[in-house]
Amino acid sequence: MKDKLVDAIVNLMADAVIDLPRDVEDALKKAMENEEEPARTQLIAILKNIELARQQKKPMCQDTGTPTFYVKVGVNFPYRDLIKDAIVEGVRKATKEVPLRPNAVDVLSGKNSRDNTGRYIPYINWELVDGDECIITVMPKGGGSENMSTLKMLKPGVGLKGVKKFVLEWMVEAAGNPCPPTVVGVGIGGGADIAMKLAKKALLRKVGERHKEKEIAEMEEELLKAINSTGIGAMGLGGKTTVMDVHVEIAHRHPASLPVAIAVQCWANRRKSIKIDREGRIWNID
């Protein structure tokens, strides 16, 4: 079963870096249709790149990202003990076979591991759930957009108005650096670590999918319009679409704290998922 899981991870990584999710591609097409020059030409080039990646079965970007995994594992899933090793081995194998650019560098020595594995890499976010199935999602996180992620501990008194001000000001400062049009994840509450985890997890939501809380959904729409009104545009060339969407996640906070984290994802908003049942059957899911 382990070999089967390893091969599934290899295929998952390949699908993620080669085949952009349809909701993201549709958002880019919509942006292109509503855009003016020179941003329109840039979006046409991005869409052509997406098409060529599928045709030639090659990664859509030279930066194939840091392999980041989200694993929902059922308490009765019979292969729990195989998942971590299968992910690590699958990433090593995918690095050679896809191929993926080696992106794991030792902080102390500066040496590249050459196989996208190392201390805490690939990073695995675990969630224990009811049932006997397992869902594995990979998000190859590009370095350029990751550099535009940030965290700030706001004073609680500024409220959501202050949160929105911080997000807008930061995205203006980020400008064209994260390779827009981007998707922006915002995590509010919890602690510093929780807020950033929420912000990054928010990137897994489909473009156009709103938060279930009405007030948060309205906040997402407000931020989307506000950031796009800046005119930064595709690749910072100016235009109507700087972000494809903004996704916000929230957690209860300490009375003295208001953590706000921002995770930015470039136009190559890559994510793919598989489901594994107790019989070991594996299939792709949206």
C-alpha cells in the first residue's frame, strides 16, 4: 500500500504544478476579457502559458514552490502510519520525475537538499476527523508570493475597520511583487501562529467561494473591490484586476490581541486533492 500511496503523491504533485484549477483559470479569463492594455497582453500570455503546460505536461512556472500539504485523516483510516513517509518519498520522487525545481535550502549551511525535502519540509498540516477516509491536498507555494506574506498584532480597539485598512495598505505596498493577479488569504484572531495558518489555509478555497458568516463574506467583497481599485493590475503593469479574490478566516482571540495574517498566492494558485478510502482506492477530487 505504501508504494501505491507514494505513486499517488507523485501524480498529485505533477497535477498540481501542471494543471491549474479551473476556477482560477476562469477568473483569469474573466479578467483578460475585461482588461485593457498592457495588462490584457500579460493576461493573454499567462493563459497561453497555462495551455502550453497542459499540452506539454510541464510545470506552468519555473518556481514549483514549497510542497505544502493539508491532510484530513479519519480516526479509523487504516493507513494512518503510512501517510507521512509516503508524502516525503513521493515528493522526492516527483522532484526527479516531473521534474520539480529543488526549493529546500538548509538555513544554517545554505545547502540545497536537491529533492525538496528537509527539516519540516514538505510541511504537513494535520487534521483529525471522523470516519475511515483520508483527503490529501497539496499547495505548491511559490517563493515570490510567499515573500509578500505578513503578520501584524493589531490593537483590539481598531476592530474590523482597522483590519481592512491594514490588508489594503499591505497589498498596495506589495504592488506587483507577488505576480498578480493574486489570491489573498487573511487570518484574523487566535494567536500569531493560528492567524497565519488560517490565512494560508484560506488560499485553498475556490475563487468566488464566500465565507459562511455574512459579515465576513461582505468583508471579502469589500477588500476585493478596494484592492482592485488601486490599479496595480496584472504583474504590476496597471489594470482593473490586481486580485482574483480575497478569502478571510477567523478564530476567537485573546481580549488583549488582534492578530492579522496575510498570505498571498500568485496567479499560479496551484492546489490539487485526492481521497483515499479504507480499501485503499484513490481518486482525484475538486
